[in-house]
Amino acid sequence: MIEYPLVTVFTLIYNTNPRYVIEAIESVRANNYPNLQHIIIDDCSPDTEPKKAVQKWIKENNYACEFYEHEVNFGICKTLNHVLELTKGKYLLGCSDDLLKPNRILND
């Protein structure tokens, strides 16, 4: 039996077009890798629409991910440090508004 190490994928939200964030999240969810942790963090975006759209999508799709929202803007460095604190995976991959091919993780 093949053992698949846990891979953590993170998606950061900061004034990102909701459509692109949702598409990125959907591409993570559709990935064929069987052992994923998905962390999504809103870094206190002034535009609340991306966060609201993501929260709604997570709820409607019953998506098992970890969603966090910062009360103040941490900036990219502190937000990435927050990701590292939350990461349980052996490997780490970022996907904020990019799409993952369905076999991206399994083939790398």
C-alpha cells in the first residue's frame, strides 16, 4: 500500500478577485492527491467581498479546510509565518489565485 505524506496547501486572500480565489480553491479541492491540508487565510482585506465569497463557498460545498481571518493586516511575511505555524504537512504549496492541475501534487 502506498503511503502519501500530508501536503499542506495554503491560499492567501488580500483584495483578490473573489472569482479567482474560488477557482483556485476549487482546483485544490479537485486535486487527486489523497492527503491534503488546505489552509485559507484572509489577511484583513479592506475589500470584504473575497472573504465573504470564500466563506459562503466553503459552507455551501461543505469543504473541509481551515479558514482564518486576521483582525489586522499582518502583511505577507507575518501571514506566511502564520501559515508555517498552522502547517502539519511534510510539504508546503502556495495557491492564492493560481489554478492547480488535478495531478499537480501527485506528479511532483
